[in-house]
Amino acid sequence: MENINLTLGILFQLCQSLLVVLLAPLLTGWVNQCRAWLQNRSGPGLLQPFRTLRKLFHKDAVIAYNASPLFRITPYILFGCMWLAAAIIPIIAVDLPFSPAADVIALVGVFALARVFIALAAMDIGTAFGTLGARREMLVSFLAEPALLMVLFTASLISQSTQLPRIVEALAHHQFVLYPSLAFAGLAFVIVLLAENARIPVDNPGTHLELTMIHEAMILEYSARHLALIEWASSLKLLAYISLGIALFFPHGIAEVGQWGALPLAIAVLLVKLTLAGAGLALLETLLAKMRIFRAPEFLGTAFLLAVLGLLIHFLLGA
Amino acid sequence: MPMSYTIQFINLLAAILLLIVFAMLSQRRILSLINLFAWQGLVLTVSTFVVAYSTGQSHLYYSAALTLLLKVLVLPWLLHRLIRKLNVRWDVETLINIPTTMLVGIALVIFAFNLAAPISQLAEGITRGLIGIALASVLLSLLMMLTRRKAISQVVGFLAMENGLFFAATSATHGMPLVVELGIALDVLVATFIFGIFFFQIRETFDSLDITHMEKLKDD
């Protein structure tokens, strides 16, 4: 019985890991497509990220002659971190064998590890843009991280555990309860998601304008397969963040490990949620204007404020 | 402990009320400030209505209707008219350091929650935790009046403070007697009229609604 359970768990884990890797570029494509529609353009289609990835994988990599090994291995570390994060978050089923590997705090640590490496790699070559991008990235993330932790603490307080499967179970499988504190945490999480994934009010993923770019400035020196991995890792990060949001705030419909019958429904529900989330993200990005970099602390301060308010309201109202 | 949906809903409304006060605290545009005030009134109306429905206190229906009429329709309309006539509709206020104000705001919320904790122990009824939130929104509105320099935003702060008090009254004690509520409603209405007249006087004397001008005492 133990063995069967473990095998089933590993099967589900493989299933989820493969699914997220394939879904991630599709999600990015969907967000871009929605943005294009909202801006009255016809858009490149859902599969464009895959085409870009194929093109990049077929090219020869050009690396600066003074690049250290750190520069070469960073794309792999980045991709690995994001894939691990997406494997830990309960996306199609709870109680995956990987999930005890890290609770929510360690998950934030995984994201931080990836960030440190990309920032170091950006400074490794020694160009002005890389350093500029790395510094801005660190500024944004050091403000976003406490807000994200506060959001996760609010969810942890409600479910009395920092393990993601416990949080999801506490929210998904009990009777429906309105949590005002989670509403605040949800708002804060959206802001953090926008900031961490280089989305529009903080950063514009489509720009190469020197005054505004953050994420793009860091990866200017990368090409071919390295760039492809970084792009793929960015899509995975976006997917991981959106799934984390889904797991924390709308976990209904997720399957248990071993329930093959519930799996198609869980995947269908997941696809619907991701479609809605992607469209919502595109709408937000179209409605908001890119803000000056010096306004970003204020924006992220708001996220922190909301998260802390959620925490306080949880203590006061017990909900 | 499972709570009934009514209480959950009122808790949610209380949380939204607190959120709106924070939004007002950080809002730079006068027009948006007035819209936020109208939203606050709407949340207040809904919460009063829910309390009336759940406790079966019929006079609370009247006070909900009164709130809707006065705080969602009449007062915002009056304020809109005022800023149109004063030609300050698109004014943007330069605030001193919003993040600092926000941090002070959080400290105030913690202070209010602690202050309200013993009072909540005494209060009976469905909505004990709400006294803390009401107290917090009163203190935050006071903070808003302190940090603003434009006369209109100070008046909105004053009205928001009254909203907080009203919320405390309905949620903690199931409302005041109707006579008292009518009196307060009338007071607020008249106060807004008088403030309106003051605005014109201030502008005529100082050529601006910035009340820092009023601190200079010169007779020339």
C-alpha cells in the first residue's frame, strides 16, 4: 500500500512537472495575445513563445570573452529554481511527494536564490546596463519580498501551517468562509505578482528603453539557448506566481494524489482559472501606466501595508 | 469556530471600510477623495442594512436609508458642486511622504485595536471585533485631517471621521435612537453647507484653499 501510494505520488508529480513546463510558455502567449487584443492589435498567436524558444535553441550562443562560469550556469540555475518552485506548489493535486521539501517560506527562498544568481550574472560581464538592471531588480525585490511573506503569513495563520498542502486543504475542503484578511492579502499579492514578474506598473517586459527596463537590462548579454532558458524560466515564474495565488485564494477544485478520476476535472478547472488570471493580468497591464522607478517603493509599500492590514484584521476578527 | 454568514459579511464590510480610509489617506486627487467618501457611505449603508436585517431592529432600516440619502448622494453631490464652483476639480495635493503616513497609519491601527480590546470584551452582540476597526477608522480620519493642507480634504476627513463613529454606533450598540441620528445627520449636512461658505471666504481672503496661509498673522 505504501509503495503504491508513493508510485502514484511520483506519477502525479511527473504529471504536474511536465504540465507546468509546457503550460508556462502558453500562458505567456495567452497574456500577450490578450494584451494585443485589448490594444486593438491582432497579436502573434498563442504559440509564439514556443516559436521564439525553438528559434533561440537553434542559434549559436555568443558569450563575452570575460564572462565567468557563473554567467554560463546562471540560466540553468534559474530554470531549475523556477521548475522546482512550480513543482512544489500544489497546482493539480495536493500532497505531492515534492511538497514537503519546502514550505512557503522556503519557496520565497527559492525565488530569492534565482534572483541573486541572475543579478550576479548581470553584473558579471561588467556592462553598465547589467549593473543598472541588477540594482533596480534588487530594489524592487527587497520591497516586494516582505509583502509576499506577510501575505503568506496571513494564509498560514488561517490554516495554522506554513505547508502549502495544509493551507490549500484548510481553504478548499472546509465549508465556505469569507475571510476579510485574505481579501487584503489577495490585493497585496496581486501587486507583488506585478512587481516580481516584471509586469507593467513596475517594469515593462516588452521594452528595451534604457531608462525604464529592469528585467530586460539584466539579460541583455544573453543569447541563444541561455536566453531561451531565461525566457522559459520567466514564463515558469509567472505560472508559479499565478498558481500560488490560485492555491492561496481560490484552491477549489484541486485533486488529491491518487484520485485519477478527479484529475481531468482538476486540470480543466486549472486551465479555466489560468485563462481568467491571464486575461485579468493583461487587462490590469493595459489599464495601468508604467510608473517611474522612484514611485515603485510607494507602490510596493502599499502592498506591504495591505498585507499587514490583513494580518491585523485576522488577529482582530479571527477571520 | 464557524461563524454565521451575516457576521462574516459584516466583518468583510468592516475590512473594506478600513481599506477605504487607508485609500483616502494616500489619495492625492481631490475628486477621487470625494468619490472614495461616497463609496465609504455606500459600505456603511450596506453594513447598517445587514445589521438591521440580522438583528431585526426596524429603526436601523431608517438610518440605513438616511445614510444612503445623505452620505452617498447629497454630501458627495454638494462636495462635487463645491469643487466645480471653486475650480479645484483637478487639483492634486502635494502630500508629505505617503509611505511614512502609511506606517503611522498602521501604528494607529495597532493602537486602536489594543485600545478597543477591553471594550470589546464588555460589548455583547454579534460584532465585537468591529469596535476596534471603527476606532481605527476614526483615528485614521483624524490623521488625514492632520496631514492635509487643503481645506476640502480636511472637510472630507472630518466627514469620514463621522462615518467611523456611525459605524461604531451601529455595529457595537445596534444604533443610536432615531432622534439622535436625525440630529447628527442634520448637523453634518449643515456643517457641510457652512464649510462650503467658509471655502469661498478663505479663497477670497487668501486666493487659495491652502490653509497654511492662515498661519501667517500679518496686518498689512
